[in-house]
Amino acid sequence: MYETFFKLSGKPFQLNPDPAFFYGSRGHRRAMAYLEYGLHQSEGFIVITGEVGAGKTTIVRSLLEQLDPAKVVAATIVSTQIDASDMLRMVAGAFGVPSRNLDKAGLLLAIETYLVSLAAADKRALLIIDEAQNLSAAAVEELRMLSNFQLEDHALLQSFLVGQPEFREMMQRAEMQQLRQRVIASYHLGPLDLQETRGYIEHRLRHVGWNEDPRFEPGSFNAIYGHTGGIPRTINTLCDRLLLAAYLGESHVVTEAQVREVIAELKEEFAPPRTRPVAGMGRAVLRDAEPAAALPPVEALAVERLRVSPELADQVAGMAGSYDLQRIEARLAGLEQSVSATLAVLNQLLQAVRRDAATEEEGR
């Protein structure tokens, strides 16, 4: 829609990962270097983690484009809660190995036979597991067992595990010790910084023929970074809406004020709907309902005309008296002091236990 207006050859901020738009930030270059190092080692596991939308899949696809299919046969599995019983069948299917009606022993034999045939043809097998945080511990163990396949002293299969930060936590479990021993490199991909965020936006725009139209004012980049936190996918979503808003307003400049306006619109669109209780129907959504009549300002209320019982008046007065801010602040201060004192006592007890343990050790 806006591509023609700004004389762009394509859509610069599409959400689908596209290796053609790969931006080599400091973190992305390091992640790519780890993957290339892993390929050179030809064995074990490489683990790449990062937040949702950090660009992990784009890095992997960029690497795959560099591979020579005559030397490396790569297969990708996008994990969606794959359990151990399905993992071997998924691996076989990814490499095109027939697996119908095979039991586990038959699957292992079929996969090993295929990997040996690749090695005999002077080729390597690379397995990429995307969204690895969805794997069960048993499924990861099946992958580790596949890494045992060898021909003489050469590993027949190498695996890249790509996932969200939860996978890093999973790797620290005691049952993952054997897998950790097979990991030859691991890297966590963080967000872009402010300067990289600007470079990322301009890089994607230039890739589709951008010639400073629209022009981004310096303050706009600060606002974009403040909202997105440097996460590429979030940057894409916001910048796509910014170009659309500029097109609709026939503007050739993106200002900080425009960025904040679009951010407010996005927050409103994704805000949870307001609800109200409805008898017999739980809670009803108010988003599409007609707005309620505005309440009059406090100054316009004729308080003296309100008719309330003496009991209700006393109750309200009592409630107002109980909400004494000074009293609440004093209680919070006292609670803080109590917590500090408790922590100090616990620390003293811990030090005493450590001294006793050290004394007993010396006595032995």
C-alpha cells in the first residue's frame, strides 16, 4: 500500500524471517560466528537462545543459504510440544527417511543407515531444532542418543538447538548433564541497543530502495527504541504501522510525536477489553458497547442534597478515618524495619552455622 507512495521496491518490515534482510548487529554477528564454528567442528550441539522476535530464525536461515547442498544436508524441525515417542519419527521425516510402520528399533536403524549413506557420499547431516524450549526432557534425550551415531571416529549427525530463554533454564537441570557435555558452543542473543536499532531500521529500508523518503527525525528513533526495547520483530511491527500512518497522512517525515501516537494506537488495540458483571452471564465485554454517560465533576455535586441515613454516614466517616495516609506510611516504615531486622538475624545465624561447620571440618 505505502510502497508506491514512498517509491520502495518492497515491504521493508515484514514479520516473516527473511535472510535477505539479515542485519549484522554485534550480537547477531557473534551468534552467526558460533554457528559457523559449530559447522567447522562437525559434531555435537550448538545452542542459540534469545527472546521472542530477537532474530534467531533469521540467523539460522541466513546460515543455511551459505551451505553447499552438495556437502551438507540440512533438515529443520519446528518443535511444537514434541514428545520422545514422536521425536525419532520427526527426525526421519525431516531427512526424508521412510518410517511408516517402523517401531523404535526400526526407526533408529533406518536413520543410522541414512546417515551412513550420507557419509559414504562425503556429505554431512545437520539437524536444526527451532523452538527447542517446547521439547520435553525425554525428547531432548532422544536427540542426544542420535548424536552417538558414528562412523569410525566421525560423528554422523550434528544438531543446532534454537530456542527461547526457557531452554537455557531447561539445560541447567540435573538430567541434562549428559547433553551439556555434548554442547560445543552456546550463545544467548540479546536485543539491539539504540544505535543498532537505528541501523537496523535504515538497513531494512535501504534494502528496498529507500532514499530518505520518509525521513525519520532523530527523536523518532529514541521513541521507537523506548517502545520496542530493541527487539527486531517488535521494531518491524511498529515501523510498518509508522509507514502506513505516514502514507495515510500524506507525510514524508516521521516525527517523535507521530511515533508516540502510533504507539498509543497499538497499545489501545492490544489492551484487554473492559468488562462488567451481568446477571446470569458472567462478565460482558464493554469495548463495543456505547460509552456510559460522563459523571458530573465533583464540584457540581450538591452534597447537601444527598439523603443518607445516619448509620451510612457514620460508616463512611469511619472508613475515611481509617485511610489515614500518615498512619499507613508509619506502618510501612515499621514493616520495613522488621524485615531488615529479620534478615540481619538470619544472616547472623547463617554465619554461625558456617563457622561451626568449618570448626568441625578442622577437627576431623
